Amino acid sequence: MKKFLTRVFTVALLFAFVMPVILDSTGQAAAYGDVNQDGLIDVRDVVLVMRHILELDTLNETEQNLADVNADGAIDVRDATLLMQKSLGLIDHFPDLDEEEADLIKEIIIEEGISPGKKLVIVMLDVANPEDFIVKVGQTSLQYRASIEGFRGEVDEDEADRSKVSVLKQD
């Protein structure tokens, strides 16, 4: 009964107090927290995490990696709270990242692609071992190229935007 009441209270808190504010917030590309990988940390990510916590849905492995924003190996109310705080702009980065690691992207180059309707996107990270990361633009994974020390790939023109870039540390 206690577990059920905790779940009900958590959901009620989310929908009654936090959701109206989060809906007005703007997000940014992030390695962690962007559970649905749309380039934003917003109410949709919080809801996905809450549904997982309440066992209404199950996150896949990638979503679980993105949802565990405090890097403690569990997806729980602490992660949902941090996601809410980030989406509201109350925190700049998640506690598992040092401030200098909060923005891993050093440079993004967007040029005309080879294929019609495509753009070539090159992303350079400001990290010691870029091979330890996955870079996506929207739903498209970019390939790491040691020769350019960055990730490159062609994406649809409407996806070729910095706000759609996400960075995920591989396990």
C-alpha cells in the first residue's frame, strides 16, 4: 500500500505543480536527460521516466542510459526530479558531469550533402576519447572518423540543426 501511495503522490505532484511550468520551458541538446532523443529536455522526457518508474511502460536500453541522469545505475524519482529541474532551467548540468563536461560539443559543421535533400553534418567533441561516445542528429547516428577526429554523416535538411544533436556516452 505504501508503494502505491508513493506512486500516486509522485504522479499527482508532477501533473499538478510541475507540468504547467515545464510545458513553457525550452530544451537543449544533451547527452543525458533527452530520453526520447528529440534534442530537448522537457515534459515528454519526464513523463517517459515517470511511466517507467511507475511500471506503466519500460524504457529500452538507450532510453535507460539517457534517463539515469545521476549515474547511480537505477532509474528512480531522483532522476525524474533532476530532469524536472533541468527542464525548468534550475540546474545547468546533471551532477554526474563536471561543469566543463556539461557541453561536450566543441564544433558543428553543416554543409551541403551529396544526396538530394540531405546535409553533411560533422560534430567534433571536446573530450579525450571521442570513440567512447555516440553522436546522433535526430534519429540518425553519425559515424566516428579518426581522420577528422569527429563524427560525420548525412541527415535530412530539416534535421540539420544544433538543437537536434545529442551525445551519449557508451557503456
